[in-house]
Amino acid sequence: MASSLLYCPSSPPQNPNKTLSLSTRSLSRFSVSLTTRSSKFPSLLHWRSTGGILPRPRSISSGHLSSAPADSKNYEFSDTGGEVELRLDIKSLNVESSSDVFVDADDTALLIRAKSAGILKTLIDVKQLFERVKSSETIWYIDEEQLVVNLKKFNPDLKWPDIMESWESLTSGISQLLKGTSIYIIGDSTEINEAVAKEIATGIGYMPLSTSELLEQYAQQSIDSWVASEGADSVAEAEGVVLENLSSQARAVVATLGGKHGAASRFDRWRHIHAGFSVWVSKSEAPDEASAKEEARKHVQEGSVAYTNADVVVKIGGWDKDYTRDVAQGCLSALKQLTLSDKNLTGKKSLYIRLGCRGDWPDIKPPGWDPSSDVDPPMDS
């Protein structure tokens, strides 16, 4: 079952794709928060499995790519382990007392304003914190010419690169969660798979690999001519062999073949893709977020498409390579939430590889299990 989804309905370049991200590890258990992104990529929705009943999304007025004043680094940031600290210089504001400062924090966002010369000014507006905080334990005070805000981290073991979630903070901070586990980009378009894989690999310092390029180098012909001469089954079988050889490769982002000749489009070719975190990038005809949610829900529930085996699902209404980074950022954000929701996932992936990628993901059988018999080995007495 797929674990998360990002949706990007198509729109013209001057007002491009909205994005929707949700976790679907359990279709009946969700919490939800809605934010809108920058003018480039207007909205992003995260759903996390928390055991609650699915509530109505709440709207917030600005970007998921957290906004701040023009000088976006007008603050000092530090992570002390259990807490993160933000320091803002307020000397020029001539703040007369603490009653002129307004700090509004919830578990995922932070808004700081101050009254100066009778005018309420926004000092920083973080629409998406790097991770959740315990907002009820927020402490702030004025230290000489600085406003100091201390936020209690929900996950003290996670190191924050910055106060806000952004491409820079995600690419800097995701490695501690992936722990070397590779990423597989799957979907109907080889072009999209390769573009997104390359962007992610470049950002996080992983090796970019393309099964299309590897197959063409081996066969000394294009994939299209291979399909025409030997059929889609032959290409899918060959890609399966490549994926088997790559399954023990750490710190790689693998772009797989798109279309019916791709191994990922076939249920019986997934055993080695499960060695890493898989991201399904899929075009959608859904006109809005509600339709996208229903479409994703239907795909996952029916399981009629092999791509629904993916850990992360990304729905796009159209494709423009100029916005590859936005899609890649959404994928990393969803992978971050996925790995935070289950801290044992990377270890489980590692165990799956050590046992030989036998196709028993996610319910890993004991050592000695024979995939052909589907019978568990006898227990030692």
C-alpha cells in the first residue's frame, strides 16, 4: 500500500501547479493540515497517519515554502537537541515592551510580529516548520536587542538544519532519515522519472542512475527499437535484472523505465524495487484537490495498478521541466514524513536486502523462507 501522495494539478507556467501531499499508510487514519505554497507552486497538503478521524482541511493564506521578510536570513538559528532556538534582531524596531511582541506558534507553523511606531510588522512567517514542535511549550523573551524564541521539538533526535522546511533544509537534513537507503522513481514517463531522480540525487548527494541508460548501453540500441524488435516483455525482464543488480546499491536515486515495458508497471517485478524507497510520479486528470484525493484513494484501495506498491505517490496534472525541483522537494518532504512516522523503516529495508529481496515486503518472513513454496521454515525447538 502506498504511503504518501503529492498532487500537482496542471496550470500555465505563469501560475503553475498546485501540490497536494498526503500520507496513506492507513486509509482510515489521518490527520490533515493545509498550507499554500509560493506563487510558483501554490499549495501543498500533508496528511500524516496519527490514528484520528479524517477532519476537514483548514486553509492558511500563504506559502508552504515558508515566507519571511525580504532578508530571509535576518535571524540566528540553532538546534540544541531537544529544542530549537530562533534569535531575531529587534534593535531597529525600537520595541518599547514585551507587550509589543506577538509570537503565534502551532505544531507546524510560526508567526512573529512586533509593533513599531504604532505599526504591526511581520518579523518572520514560517508556514511550514522543518518538523513538528510542542507549541504549548513555546518560550520567548527579549534578550537586550534580540527577540529569542525557544521551540520544544516533537522529535528530539531529528537534527534541524533550519527553522523552516525548504529545498535547502530538506536536502541537508533528509540523509539522517534515509540512512543510505536508495530511492527509486517510478511512473509512466521515463523523461519525468529521470528528471526528478537527477534533481533529488544532486540535492542530497546520492548517485543518479537511470535504468534506461544502462539498458541502452548494454543493448547498443534505444529502448523504443528494443520494444519494437523484441517486445515489451523482453525489456521489462531485462530491467528486472538491472534492478536486481542495483538492489544492494546504497545512496542512489534510480530512475526506472516508464510505460508498460517498465518493470515497475508489473506486479511480479517489484521484489527488488522494495529494496529502496519508491516514489510514483503519475499524471492525473483530477481538476482539484478533492478529486485528486479520491483518485489516489481509489487507486490504493483497488490496487489494480502495480505502481500502488510505491511508498510515496506524486500526482501531477501536467509536466514542465522548469518545475522539476518543486516536484522533487515535494517528494523529499513526503519521504521525510514517511520515515519519521516509522523510525524502523530504514532498518527494515536493510533487513529485506540482507535476506535477498525475496518479495515478502512489507511482511518479512523468517530466514529460510522459500518464496516458491510460501511456507515458513520450521521453528527451532
